[in-house]
Amino acid sequence: MSQETYQRIRANPKFQAFVKKRNNFSIIMSILMIIAYYGYILLIAFDKPLLATKLSAGAVTSIGIPMGVGVIVFTIVITWIYVSRANTEFDTEAEAIIKEGQK
């Protein structure tokens, strides 16, 4: 890609809006992941009795195990959401902006 094409793409308002939209989405997804992960870690550190609560009277499993599995599942789901949006909407939009800049 030539320097002229690069400058044309960078100056394109569609490119700037695209970068802003993609960055905002990434930040939101990162914040959600940080809240889930660190929230669980903080529960482990500061509220062990809650996590040690048994699921039922005769149960061996405490509430902490399903919550930990929930954090893992949440991580997988959030990753899938990001990858699917990146591979469809973001890739298509980026290709269109590049083609427009190469004209």
C-alpha cells in the first residue's frame, strides 16, 4: 500500500468512525470480562463463606464451583461474540474502506 493510499484511508471520515466504533466495542467487551473475572477473584478473597455455601442440604458442591464455571462460560461467550462481530461486520467495513481509499 502506498503512502498516498494510506493517508487517504486515514483521512476518510468512514475510517475514523470505524476505528471509534471498533475501539468502543473492544473496550466494552474488555470491561465486561474484567468485571466478571476480577469480581470472582474478589469474591474468593473477601467473601469465602458465600462461595462455601452448599447448593443444597446434602450437596457436596458449593456455590463457588458453578460460579467459577459461569465465569469460564461467560469468557467463551464474550469471545465468540467479539470474534463473530469482527469476522463479519468489522472485516466487511474495513474492506470497503480500503477499496474506497485505493480508488
